[in-house]
Amino acid sequence: MAEALGVEFGGQTQVEAIRPDLYPSVLSSVPFVLTVLHKPVQQSGQRQIPLFRLLTQQSGLFAPASINALPLPTDRPIRWTKPQRELVEHTQKLIRAELNAKTGILMINADMPDPEVAAQVAQFAADYLKRNVQNYRTRKARQYEEAVAQQFAEARQKAGQSEESMLAMQDQTRFFSLPSASLSSRRLSNRFQANDRLFQELQYEYAKAKLNTQAVTPVFELLEPAQVPDRKSSPRRALIVLAGAISGLVVGALVLWGQEVRR
């Protein structure tokens, strides 16, 4: 069935994976930085504003007018002004990730001017990394599942149509039998049986494809949520602890930290 759909697994799904040592690169990439800069954040008792506006206001390093048209993440070449590029580079320094290869622990420090925002950015970084890794690992499996789902839907429709045609012919020839009618009835019956067999096979293949997608999807368990620091001493850290399991193999805990500077 996989070969018929142009996908070959060889009995076991070939899973693409982002190596854990590349996780810091994911969180320092331009697409992530642009995404987090556009994320609405909220300081205690204030309204939500995009992170880039907060950083612009708090740092005093950038003129607000020069940052207003900050690009969104895109696959195309990015055109931006010097202040926009400098803001991206500044943010890359504020959100840092370090992986301990021996323990498998990933530490993320988000240096923010506000503790509430630090916790929000830390949580967003954890969610972004989780979503990015899951999407990358399950890409081929999801493509195969979608292809089988399309074939399954078409087979179900054909099986239903051939069954209706066969039943209609049986109703028409209930009280008489002609050679031509008998031949047409056999053809309709054969067509229905063929379509029904294909439908049954695709139903099984679709169920297997869905299970396969679930099997290759990494599972991250949140052990401890982001915590807003309640002390004014520096450094203050918002702690997130995630445990990850990929295809049943425990790959270690991800410890994600959000750290902000003193107000």
C-alpha cells in the first residue's frame, strides 16, 4: 500500500529527528526570534503589548518608529532595517539555551526586564521547541497518513456507489431474469466486491498510519510549570521542567529556565 501511494517505509517508519544538541540553535534562530518578538506579553497590571515594543521601551536602545514594521517569520529572504536587525541580535543574546550533553538537560535563560514577562517568554520557548521538534519528527508520518486518508475516502465513496448500483439492479431484476441483466448484475457484483476489498484494506492501512504517527510523536511531560519569581534579588529564574520521551525511549529531562534582570 505504501508503494502504491509513493511512500516507502520498509516495514518501519523512517523518522527524521532534530538532534538534542541542535535545540539551542532552534531557539537562537531568526524564525524563533521574530516569532517571540511578535508574541503579546503582559506585565503585571498592564495591558498586553508585543514583546518587541516592551524591549524597545525598556532598553532605550531602539527608536520605536524604526521597529514598527518588524518582519514576520517567512521562508523568503528577509529585508529589514539596521535597527530591526540589531533588535533581533539583541534578543538572541537575551534568550540563551545551553545543553548539558552528559545529563541531557537543556537550560534556557530569558533575560527580561519584568519577572512576569520572563516566565511568559520561558513558557513560550518551551512550547515552541516542543512543537518544532514534534512537527519535524512526524512530518513523513503525517504526509503518509494524509495520503492514505485521501485514498481511503475515495475508496469508501466508490464502495458505496457500487453497492447502490448493485442493489438497484437487484430490485429491477427481482421478478424476471434476462441473460443481459444477469451479466450486468455479475459485473456490478464483481465491481462491488473489488471496491469493498480495497476499502477494507485502506481502512486497515489508515488505522495503522494513524497509530504510526502517534508512535513517532515525541511526548514531553511538564514536570514543573514556569514560576514567576517573588524575590527582588538577582538573578531571578522562572523554572520549567519537561521530561521528553521519543518513540518510547527516554531521552532525558529538559530544564527550561526564564531569567530576568533586576527591576
